[in-house]
Amino acid sequence: TEEQNIIINAMRTLENLTAVNNVLCVQFREKVASDGEYYIIIENGIGCSSYVGRFTGYTLNRTVTLQNTGCLYTGTIMHELIHTLGFRHEQSRPDRDDYVRVIWENIIPGKENNFRKYNTSEVDTVNTPYDFDSIMHYGRNFFSINGSDTLVALNSSITFGETDTLSFYDIQAIRNFYGCSQPIATTTTSTITTTKTTTSTTATTTTTSTTTTKTTTSTTTSTTATTTTTSTTTT
């Protein structure tokens, strides 16, 4: 379908951007039986969200929700796929308070978890600096209850917002995390993309580890990434 082609094209863009000397660092592909139990299901649900990384000893498949109205843009899809590769939002880095201030009173109640700061045991910055240009960085008024800023840069000369492509440091972080800073032809993150249709519904959460039922046209993906993280859903 057109929606599936948009998602697949975003996967190819992410693969190509992070490749080193034309050797893929991460790869998304159709699931085959020999891949085992770790895989990603991409489905049409409510909003744009994803779990972060792979969880050992927990539910083996992860759901990426991409609502077909509002989420099927290359930048948005790559943002959610990067979550599946093990990366949190840029403003959740342990050092974020050196760069931005969160305006908690302007955040929609119940969405505060999207602005949580993680410690160094939960987030690996993989030797990259704080990056206002990251595709994983929120804009100034994301999840605002009143249209006012929810994030403010401490350096007032810095502008930031929604971007639709990977920054230099996004690319470097993925390469560093997966050991691809030098060309290696044998290590890939195998993610799968198959198609299925369901008619159930999905409820997503930003605070628990449970994703309930599913919705309409879904693309199933699989990953062999070795990330182990806490079980939060993020957007």
C-alpha cells in the first residue's frame, strides 16, 4: 500500500544516512522464520509512538504506532525507528539541564514523562555532545497545554524545533552505538517489514510497559539490536 511504501522508504533513508562507505550500519528488512522472536510491529493506531530498544526477559516484540493521518512523514518515521534502535529523546539526556529548561507548568497533564531526564545508567550519549539539531529533540512547544514554550534553551541565541532529517551527531551516535564508525559488512540491525491487517484498536501510554491491542493496517518489523532499556513508550 502507499502507507507501507512511505514507511519502507523512510527505513531506506535511515539506512543510507547511517551507512559507512556504502556499508550499512543498521538494516531494516522483512522478517523471516530464522530471525527468532525479537521483532517490531508497525501499525496504524493513535498518535506516533514507540518503545525504546529491545527488552530482554520481557515481551519480545515491540510496537511502533504510526497513525496514518499525521505520522506518515519521513522525519517522524525515522524518529520512531531510532527509538527502536535504543535512543531516547535528546532532551532526556543526563546533561540536558546544562542546555535547556523544562517549563513543567505548560505541559499537558499526563505527558510529563516525555520530558523526563534519565541518568547515565539509562542513557548512553555515545561520545556525542548535546544536539539541538537532533531529529530526537523536541520543539519549543511540544505537548503544550496553552501554546506556550515547554522547552527553553538556556542560550537564548539558539533556535531549535522539529526537523525532518538526521543531524551530523544523530548519524555519529548511531554509528558509535552499533560499532559502525569503521566499515563492517557483517554487523547489521535486522529489522523486518511484513504486512498484515487487523481491525482491533491500540491504546498507547507514555508511562507503562503495556501496549494494548492493535489497529488496522500494520507493518511487522523485527530487530536484532541488543539494547536493553526500561519499558517506557515514547513519542
